[in-house]
Amino acid sequence: MARAENPVVEATGHFLRSFKSPALLLVAISGGSDSTGLLVALATLCATGRYPDIILAACTIDHALRAGSTDEARWVEALCARHGIPHVTRRWEGEKPASGLQAAARAKRYDLLVEAAAELGADCILAAHTSDDQNETVAMRAERSGEGIGLSGMADAVLLNGAVWLFRPFLSLDRATVRAFLSARGETWLDDPSNRNPHFERVRIRQREAATDPMRPSDGRHHLSERAAAFLIGNVRAENGLFAINPAAVGLLLGDPAAWRGLLLLAATAGGRVHTLETASADRLHAFLASGRLSRLTAGGVVFDHRRAGLFLYRERRGIETLALPAGTAALWDGRYRVANATGRTILVAAAGDEAVQGDTVLRGPALRARRAMPHLEFEDGAIVPEHDVRLEPSIAPYARFLPGFDLPLASALARIVGGRPFSSPPNE
């Protein structure tokens, strides 16, 4: 057994001790040094008998992007068998995109891992990202900060697709330390040739050794999230797609970073956007509110309607596409609503528009404009779909696929405001 003072063993043991209840942990393993080190460390510690309530399983995602990927998956399967760990492989079938391949592969990898976790009944997924990956991520996001991505690095816990938590126990370790651990145990690993391909952004960042002092994403972020959540809960009300902020709270947006972050995430939710406003748009919004003008500004598909009664946010009608939803299926509409069709016919989901709200003489101003952008459901022949035959569920677009653990308070506040399902807590809390 590896010596107790080994940093890899220490990090792994610290993580395992965080679980107070029995758990099945699904290790995402490619065969590279990082994921192989995580699997070997977990297997080593669990073999001691000190963690009887922890069960391990492993999953390899075969992206089918190059020759040899199937053989690599078999190599990992043999490694897992040698350590007595059940292993499954999931393959990315179908055509691959001509551009944005790495981003698409990353999204598909997480989707397949979530599916595997559900099939196996896993309580969480483990990924072996190290401080090297963290450095690269911070550097990449610094270059793209104008796109509304943000400068924070990877979180040590992330809720995937609102369904299962993914943990990164090795973020405090560098790759050299993990490889030294494997070498000391006589273990080998696979080298992915795509990690040397300068066509990919992460590889270019790695080759120029961009960042050496990683940002710790949890530093201050959880506290900021809690403050932003408190602002939203205390000052925002929502109804029929209209978000209203108390007039006395509008001034707080300009001087309180937490309130401002809450507004940007609220706007992303109202607009069905994964990311918050780009820097230029956010600056324009800030200047608009600072001016005190009672007027309207549109940014990121959201209308910011400043009135004496407060600040109102609602989805702009422009750019809302119609969704054709076959019988018995479910899909996301406009990034804002998950729609499930329980009828026996195809339904069309579109913005309500003027025709759908003609009979409503009560709505005025922002409430009326917000209602026009709300979903309207009808059959292909124009007949209205009975409400009991469909299920509409609000979606928190910024966190629907990836929810960093430090943003859980803020995401929970947004879910509460829109009447959506609450997000689950990590299984080791």
C-alpha cells in the first residue's frame, strides 16, 4: 500500500471521509494519468476496508474521434478488472460537428456520464481534473471574459443536468504528483495524442504555460452567491414571465457586487441564456440604470423596463422560435421552459403574441409585454392544447446543465422565484 503521507492518498482519503452515508461513486476514466491515478488511489484505499460503505464503479466515454479509441477503452476495462472495479463504456455515436468539436465532446461526455450514473444508480460522478487543468481553465476564461463567461476556474463540485453531482477530488494536486504516485506503484497510463494538437484552445494554453497561480474558484464565491440570493429573495417577485424589482432596491444594483451578480443571473434566466450578459452589454445596462432614466433598454434578449414602480425584466418577443413537439416527448423551449407532451398528437409551442392575449383586458404595460413572450400551446390544426395534457416546468438556463457548488444558493433562489424544482444538495453534505 502507498504510504499514508503521499499527497494523492491524502487527498483521496480526505474526499472519501466526507461521505457520511453509503454511496456508489462512478469514476470517469479515460486511461490518462490523472483519471488512472484517481481510480488507483480510490481502489487502494477502499481495499484497506476502512471505507466499507463506499462502492466504486467506472465509466469510459469513447468519443469515437480517432482510430484506437475502442482499444483504449478495452485497456481501461482491463485496468478496472485488475482492481476489482465494475466498468462500462459509453460511445458517442453519430456525426460529429465540424466546428466547436472540443466543446461538443465535453457536453456529450457529461451527458453520457449522467446517463451511466442513472443506469448504475450512482450517487455521484468523480472526475480527475488537477491544478494543471485549473490553471488552463482560468487562462482560457480570462481570454473569453468579454463573452460573459466569467474568470472563475472549475468548481470542486458541479451538479450536471440538474441530476447528479460531479466531484473533482484532485484539484489541489498537480499532474506531476499524480504521475509520481502511479510510477511508484508500477502503474502505467495512456497518452491521448489530441492533448498535443495545437488546433484546440486548451492545448495552445498548455503549450505556452499560461497560468501558474490558479484562482481558487470557491474563494469568496459561495459568500457572494449567498448575498446575491438574499438580494433576489428579498427584492424580486415573478409572475407570468415578468420579474419585478422593488424601486428601493434598484440603487443597490449599482453599488453592491452581489446584487449586481444577482441581477445578471436573473436576466439570464428571464432570457433563457446559458451565460450572463457580455461585458459591453453589462456596462451599457449599468450606465442605463445609473442615469436614472425611466425608459426601456434591451440586452441579451431581455427588456429592462425602468419605471417609478421599479425595474421590470421580461423576455423580448424577437427571436423566439416555434417548437414542434411530437406526442410523448419533452424538450426545452426558448431556454426557459421544459415542455412535456402527454397528448397523442404533435403540439406547437410558440410565443403567445398579440392574438393569444387579445381577450385579456387586465394586463397593461410590462405585464402585457411579458405575457406576449410566454409559451402558447396549440395543435397543428390550431386547436388549443388542454392544460392537463402538457407539463410546463421553468428552467434556470444558466444552471440547467452545469451548476457549480459555490453557486447553489443563488441557483436555489432563482428556482424559488420562478417556481421551479429545487436543486439537490451534494450527497456528501
